[in-house]
Amino acid sequence: MTPPPRQQALTYLRALYDPEAANKCPQRWTWALGRGNISASTVHRQGRRMESVTLAVNGTERSLEVEPRTLLVHALRDELRLTGTNIGCDSSSCGACTVLVNGQSAKSCTMFAVQADGADITTIEGVADADGTMHPMQQAFHEHHALQCGYCTPGMVMAAISLVEEYPELDDQGVRHGLEGNLCRCTGYQNIVNAVLAVAGSGSDGSNQDRE
């Protein structure tokens, strides 16, 4: 049985900082180090243990050095300056930090950046077309007024994109169930549901091909 993401991350940290323990239980630590194509290259900066990580972010390959404890959300915001990914709760409850990791929605506060090494990451900054044309989900949120303060909106949009791509035929309850990990304290959710259903009902999965 695969441990949950937070346990995976803790296991990986122990492997980094306790090599003796890794030798005593090689299978467990080999799994931890091999999970998510974690880079083995390590550098030291200002006396801190650093990891070299390469991510394909919004179609562009980005390399950076991070501490093993750096969360993916902090790498995106602080290192790559992609501040559309918000931090809301620090406990994986609100979904404001949702991004796409290899096409699937993930809460970036539950992953270490090193776990995403080699992954394809899409943030809210990367979903619109190069000419500024909004993604169908962004357009639907706009048309259905599915936001108020907007703080949860980037994460909500990313989760909704993933949901529609995975389940094209959705109903009201399916949307509510699929987005239950993303909290909104303003809208009452109905307009969000309407926006997602509008995209699902159009038969579009939001890909570039659908927009051409």
C-alpha cells in the first residue's frame, strides 16, 4: 500500500538526513528516494544541504536549488515568482495552492519540491493562450461570476480543469464532490458549479486543440 503524500515526504527527509537508518532498512528508503524521480544530485549552499531540481513549469524547463524541506508551493512562489498559486491554510485543507502535476491536480503545499523533480507543472499563469485568450474554465468563471474576493480562484480553476479532463460528463453533485477539497468562503459555490458545468457541457476538456 502506498503511503499518503505527507508520509512520503517525511520518509524522504529521513532518508536524506539519516543515511544510517537508510542502510538498516534499504527497501523502505530506496522506495522513498525513488519516488517521483527525485534527483540524486545534491549541492551545499551557505552551509545548508541543497537539492538540484528541474521542473517543466508552464512549458518552460526551470532548474533551481532548494532545501529538501522546501514545499513545491514555496518553490513556485519564492523561487520562480509564480505568485498566482496562493497559500491559504498550510494544512492541505483549502486547495488555494492547487496546481497540475503531470496533468493531475495536486495541492502544492503537500509536496516537497524535490518530489516534483522532472515533473510537468502547470500553474494558473500557464493556462491561458500566449495571446492572452483565457482558458475555457477561466472564461466560464468570468461569465458565471464564480468568484468574489478571488483568493481561492486560481486553485479552484486548476482543480476544475483537472476534474473536467478526467470526468467530462459531470452533473451538479459530481462537481461538488470533485471540488470538495477546494474551499471558497465567498460565493456559496453555486456559481462555481455552474461555471464548471458550462465547460463540461460544452464538450471541451480545455485543451489547445479544443480552442483552435
